[in-house]
Amino acid sequence: MARSAVADGIDVAAATPHVREDYPTSAAEMEVAVDELRQALAAEGVALDVRPGGEIAFDRLRVLGAEELSRFGLAGNPSCLLLEFPYYGWPLELDTRLFELRAKGFLVVLAHPERNSEVQAAPDRLGRLVDHGALVQLTSASLDGRLGRTSRRTAFRLLELGLAHLIASDAHAPDVRAQGMEAAVEAVGGGPLGRWLTAEVPACILTGDPIPARPARRRYRFRKAR
């Protein structure tokens, strides 16, 4: 996976193991595993900078304290959390939980909402969450069509609405959902938007700097999936 990431033009990757009831990963386990992986990559000469992190389910927010959440900070940024958006339904406490996290100083990134049935039915529903400071992360396989027409259509609609801020591979294993970042950039037409989604916004998450403004709005010509 690391070698394929480098071949796909990726320099830095965030380790985002699932943190949920069926995968009760602790911050300590994640940190040890990331350290071991970094050592292994260095020994093999693989030039991929792996940072810590976690993909946190909403139900875990009730049991994880602020310190533990900070240790799961996306790409090592203790003030940024990646939350796994459910595939079905709209969590009743979603707005409340996001408000609480913002009040504690966390920037929230919502992972793959384009795969959620409620968002697919009404993509503009995410607008309220974005207005209150949440960022939306699309999966590369949604943009290039590997996750089906509905996810792809919803992903592009979120881009058109200005409700998407970055792209991630969401790669799970060498044979499960390849990286596909280059294909995703090609799908959105490359250029300023592609750089903003895959380089500029992620770089600010790494450093904790303010998110830059999206490139000037114009009609992007999104390319068809291969």
C-alpha cells in the first residue's frame, strides 16, 4: 500500500484506523502501530511520511475524552478530527455533537458523506454543517466511479455546491480500494481545484493553518469516469 501510494504521487499519508464499537482501537495502539510502520518504511527505503490519526465513529464520541480524541487528531493535528459519516440515516445528535466538538476547539472533517443515503437524496443538507465549520472529505473512488454512479453523482454535486474540501484515498488494503488520488484529480479536471482538494487543504490540516479559500468559482468540466 505504501509503495502504491508513492507511485500515485502521495508524499504524506494519515493513518486513520477505524475507531468504533467493532474496531475499538485505542490511541495508544494506533501510536505504536504508526511508529512501527514508520520504522519499517524507513528500513525498506519507502519515501512515505505516515502520520497518526483515526476515523472516529459518532458513537465513540460519548466514551472518548478530549485527551484521547486529540491523540487521534487527523495527520497528527490534535485539533482536527476525522469523523466517519454513517452510510445510512442521519444521526439525531449530529448537530449537537459537532457543536460540542467545535466548542472544545476541534476542527471536524466528515469522511465520505457522499456514500450516505440521506446525503445522496439531498446533498445540500450538508450545507448547515459546513456553515458551522465542518469540512467534507470525499473518497477518491467515489469521484472516479469505482463506488458506483450514485456516490459519484453525489460527490460531484457536493463539489458544485461548494460543500467539499478535500479528497482522501480511504484505501484499506492492497486489494481493497486502491489509492486512486491521481485519477480523482483527473476526474475533477485538475488545475486549481484539484490542487486545493489534494494539496492545499490537506497541507493546512497538517500545519493547523487556516483553510485557504476555494479557487474562484467557475463551471468546472468534470471528466467522465474511465
